[in-house]
Amino acid sequence: MNNINKFIVVGLIFIAGVGSFVAGQFIIATVLFATAAIYSNIVKRVKINS
């Protein structure tokens, strides 16, 4: 998976979190935001280390 695909995945997870938040599903939105944040940090660390 190249960097563009990783950023697209993070963006889609974030957009899904916003959609869940607007729909009133706050627990799911929280999980999606946390997943996007953690995955984003993992992508950045891998990029820095390589």
C-alpha cells in the first residue's frame, strides 16, 4: 500500500466518523475518530523511520 492509499483510508475513516457523529451515533464516531488518529500516527512513524 503506497502513501496515497494510506491517506485515502485515513480520510475515509474520518469522513465516516463525521457522518456517524451527525447521525447521533457517538460511540461509533468516537471509535472511528480514534482509529483514524492512531492509523495516521502509525503511517507517519513508518514514513519517518524508513
